[in-house]
Amino acid sequence: MTALKEELKRQIIDVLNLEDITPADIQDDEALFGEGLGLDSIDALELIVLMDKTYGIKLSDPKKGRDIFQSIETMATYISENRTK
Amino acid sequence: MLEKANIQKSCTIEQHRIVVDDKLVWTNEENLPFSDFAKEAFQHLDIDYPKFYKMDALSKLAFLAAEYILQDEETNGLALVLANKSGSLDTDIKHQESIQDMDNYYPRPATFVYTLSNICSGEIAIRHGLQTENSFFIAEEFPEETIFAYADYLLQSGKANRVLCGWVEYFQEAYRAVLYIF
């Protein structure tokens, strides 16, 4: 799970062009949206594409995304339980 | 109609040089790709605006030109009238490439949102809190008469206190921005 979290942090920084942020700057339980990393709605769509492209997880219910994308911790948990790639 | 004599300030970005009112304010190595030039020109401004890194090239160019020309300027009632030749074609091509292969079909939302040329006007408006008139024209060359006539109308009709207008063109590493404040 630790490796998956580190991989996720690197992918998010790369896909979302988070300049000047390193994986070490992102805490596992830090909020990805709002006060935390300050991601926006387009970033949320990019995360949905990331889940599909990298882990074979299709999120059809946007309401689910709110829970899954709370933090690196929640994302990693959902991916490890649902990944097909 | 407005004439060059009415120009209060100008900013030109081309060939890795940023010139404000005929004064060189930033330059770097000319062999750098535009993305690196833009990043360094942005960091030179020393402002906290992480959204810049997510913009497409056209928006970065327009954002930088606006940022440099609007330093120490009042933006209340400032209208935007921009033009270019290639629209958002550079980003349109990137988006098209992402949907070309049906077996690897992953359109990028962050790319798709920039497939309209006037998004760069929106980025300037968001950054400076502008809730004023704005227009974006597509033309082979800078449509000086149209732009200046429209700016003149905005000023004469009281729809704007001042107008930021000009040319912001980007296509596959070829770029030029020339902005004026009337």
C-alpha cells in the first residue's frame, strides 16, 4: 500500500502539473480538494481519467468520486480493492 | 477613432523577449522551448498563482503579456479585446491526438478546456477580477481597425474605463503577443 501511495502522489503531480510540489509534500490523509492541495473540478476529471487509464477503474457515479478522492489514503484503498490493471 | 497616440502602455512578447513601453523587462536563452521561456518569465514575476502551470501555451502567453502590462495599473472597468490567427489550433491538435486511437482513447479534460481561443481572455479576467466586456477576433493579421474601433466604442459608450487589447498568437512554438492599454 505504501508503494501505491507513493506512485499515486507522483502520478498526481505529473498529471495535474503541480509545479514545485514533491511527493513528500503530500500527506497521506491531506485533503486533495479545498483547503488541502486546492485541486479543482477539472483536476477531478483528470483523476477519473487516471483511475481508468492506469488502474482500469471506471467511475460512473460522480458522487462516489467525492469519497474516493478525499485523500491519497482513500484513493489508494479504493484502487487496491477495485483495480483491474 | 482611437489612434496610436491614445496608447497608454504597450507590451510585446516575441523571440524570448518581453518589452514593456520599449523597455526590455525580461529575456532568456532563445533556444529554450516556449514552455521553459514562459515558466521562467512567470517565475520572474514572483507571484503565487499555481493555475498558471495548468494553462495551455496560448493562455500562458496571454497571461504573461497581461501580467507584465498590468503591473501597477488600475483594472477597474478594464475591457478585453484580443485577436489572433490560429485560434486555439495548437491545443485543438493536442486534444485530437488524445482521441485519435480508439484502443487508447483517453481525452484529457485539462487539454479539452483550452480548445477555445477566448479561454485565454478568461484566464486574464479571472486573474484580475475583470467582469467587463470582452471579445476575441480571429484574423489573418492583426485587425487594427476593427480592434481599435471596438475599443473606441467601448470607451465612448461608457461600457469600459480602459481597454486592454491586442494580438496573442501561438502555434507550435511560434508566438507573438502585442498588447496595448487604451
